Amino acid sequence: MGRGKIVIRRIDNSTSRQVTFSKRRNGLLKKAKELAILCDADVGVVIFSSTGKLHEFSSTSMKSVIARYRRSKDEQQLTNPTSDIKFWQREATMLKQQLQNLQESHRHMMGEELSGLSVRDLQGLENQLEMSLQGIRVKKDQLLVNEVEELKQKGNFIHQQNMELHDKINRVREENMGLYKQVYPTRDVDAANKNVTSALRITEDPHAPIQLQLSMPQQHNATEARMQSTNLSL
């Protein structure tokens, strides 16, 4: 006589149920191993008993099997329009929740709605603010140092330009003194230097403001001499 058909339902007797679980679990894991070897299949089996104990088998690695399973499910969802809509709905819900969390964190950072926070939450928020302030101070100090270095470079450049202008003015003064000697060869050299200096006032300090003043030496005396010679001729 053959075996009778077994009704598939929950076994009420706990001992019989545990014995059946052990036998069928071992048979299932054995069949999974044989399937992986005979058919070169990537097999993963995960079993949780009624007491919460985990039993598993994988032909390669359980993590790789689960990752492959998730990729396959995502691909199936993308090819299915209904699943695609559900996928984007879940994404929108997750983004909305993330936005709410960020807004709540921002309000806490601004010192608002702190009544519902515990002491540990407040300490964590205080630590975050201290770290943020430290980063801001470091950035501020770096910007100030960069500005000081830039101002130093500009000051050195302006100082160099002032020195060059000072040298040019000295050369112009020497040229003017030479021209003055050529125009008035019989005059005293000290007087010539004094006239040229009064005509072109130059300070020795290259940082001081430069003042130029033009003069017409001996012009009034020459006009009077011509008038006298005219009167004598008449």
C-alpha cells in the first residue's frame, strides 16, 4: 500500500511540528545544494523557525545572492509601468520625509521647537553648533589672512612705484638744473640751484605727496629793461 496523502496544514502538536520542521529543513537545504551543483545555479535559501532561529544556505555568498535579487526586482519594476509608478511614489514619499527632517533640523539649529527634545538630543545639537562655529571661525581667519597678504602685496607694489617716480623726478630736477645753467651761464651756481629748487619742489621722502610749481625767472626784469631802452631811443 502507498503512503496516504498528507493534508497541508499547521501541525498542532509542538513536538511533531518541531520534528517535521527539522526533517523538511534538512531536505530543503539538501535539495538547494544539489540544485546549485547539478544546474550551476546561484541558490540562496533563508529559513526562520517559529522560535526566530535563522537557517540559511547559499551556493556562493548570501550577500551577493541578496544583492542580485534586489537588482533583478528593481529591473522588473522598471519594466512594469504599474511597478514604475509605485517606485516613484515611494521615492517621492522618501524625499518628502527627508525634506521634513531637514526642515525640523533647521528649526532646531535656529533654536526653535526645542521643547520636545531630550537632554541627549540637546547635547548633540550643542555639539553640532560648536563644530559649525569652529569651522566658521577657521574660514573667517583664513579669509582675513588672505586679505592681509593681498594688502601687503599692494603696499609693496605702491612703494616700488613711488620709488620709481622719485627717481624720475630727481632726473627731471637734474635736467632742469642743466638747462638753467645753459640759459644763465654767468649766474651763481648756488642761486641757480635755489631757483631750480623753487621752480621744482621735490621732497626727499618718496612717500610724501609731490608738489610741482612752475616759475618764470627774471621775466619781469627783462620787460623793464626793454621799456627803458625804448625810452632812451626816443
